[in-house]
Amino acid sequence: MITYRKPAYWLTVGDALFCFQASKTGNRIVYEAEVVQEPVIKEIGITPLSSESKIYASGKVYDIVQSRTGATISLSAVALSSETERKALGTKASGAYVYDTAGDLSKEFAFGYWADLSDGSKVYYWHPCCKLSPASELTQRTSQDDAQEPSVTYTINAMPAANGVWRVRYYTNMVPDSQEPLTVDEFFAAPVYELDNSVAEQIDWGNIKPVAALPASNQDKTAIYVLTEVDGDKAEGTMWRYVDSAWTEYIQDAS
């Protein structure tokens, strides 16, 4: 049997969002109340960090063990605000003076953005534990007769939280017909990183809850697929819903 699928594709990327961590104790992360939104993204690339090892038995490969440890995010932007960049890198400021000092003073933050898809839906992304690399690419040039398009490349290192979650994705086209999908403002009101996240309680999630690892039990209908270090028997890149006490794969209607 042939199953026909016509996947939606990216049309454009939305704004960048930053929410800095106030504290991290054990499995609990508390974020600052302010979520900064900056309409600066030109291009974004995600490179998952993973390692794999082969297990041999009886003269052949018995299994391949894979482990994901986070991702490197390449962010091409017009620029980041000086306030966001200084806070992320931990630079010291005194009045109009800003001091770049030695040592790791960088501050962890949640990084988010969204993408518009060809079917009219959106995908929201939160990376709950990130650091901005001080080795961001910055080239300063002299002015020319022709206008130069501004572009700065930043490197953001996305790390897993204590529960293994390094990225949360929310697909508006996977929300059940009986529910309204979250808007950009609703989803990005606070970072999401685990099921019992106290920060997420600031948002009225209704029956939509993040899943820290698949499969999970005792969950209502969910339209969120969370990529973790270990996804069990659910293949990476597939999407699942927990409906009527069972996991079912979500397949977009080709019509």
C-alpha cells in the first residue's frame, strides 16, 4: 500500500525571543519574567550534536547506539540589541562604558523563534538552556557607494535541561479541531522545558502539555512533540499524539 503525503515547507522565519534564567537548582529552572522579542533573524541553522558507537557481535554490527547532547544554532541576524548581547555574554557595564573581561561570565537563557509553513500553519521553537558564544562573527567594513546589507553571525549553544530536553517544538496544525492553537504571544509568554515546569503555569495550556520523553502516560491530548536525548521507540522526526490512552502517529492530511 502506498501512502501519499505532501509535507508543508518553511516559508519564512519569525522573530528571535530571549528569556534569561534567574536560577537553576536541580531539575528546576526559574526564568525572568521578561521575554525579549527582536525582529532580526535573517537565517537560522540547527546542527544537532550527537555521538554514536557500534556494537559488534558474531562478526557483524549488532546495534548502533546514538546519544544526543544538544545542538549548535547558527543565527544570522541584522544585529542583536546591545542589551541582549551584553547580558548573554556577561560583559560588565558602567554608565556608557562596557568592559569585556576574561573568564566564562556568560548567562544561560531560553532561545525561541517560529516558522511560517506553506499550509498556513506555524511551528514554535523553544531551546530552554542556551549560551551565546563570544566567538560570534563580526566584520566591520568601510562605507561604500552601494548600500551594504547588515548581517552578523552568532553561535548559540543549546544544551539539554536536567530532564534531557534541549528543544521543544509546537505545531499549530496538530492541535485537535476541538481546541484553538496557541498564538505566538501565548506560546512565548514563558519558556517550556518539562511537564511540571512552574514557569509554564503562567500560561493557560488547557489540554496541551509538553511531553518530556516518548512514550509517556497519563497525558491528555497533546500536539507537542519534544525532541529529547532518548525518544524511545518513536523515530526522530515523527510526530505523535496521546489520545484515548494510546500513542498514535500524526500524519498530516495531504488534501
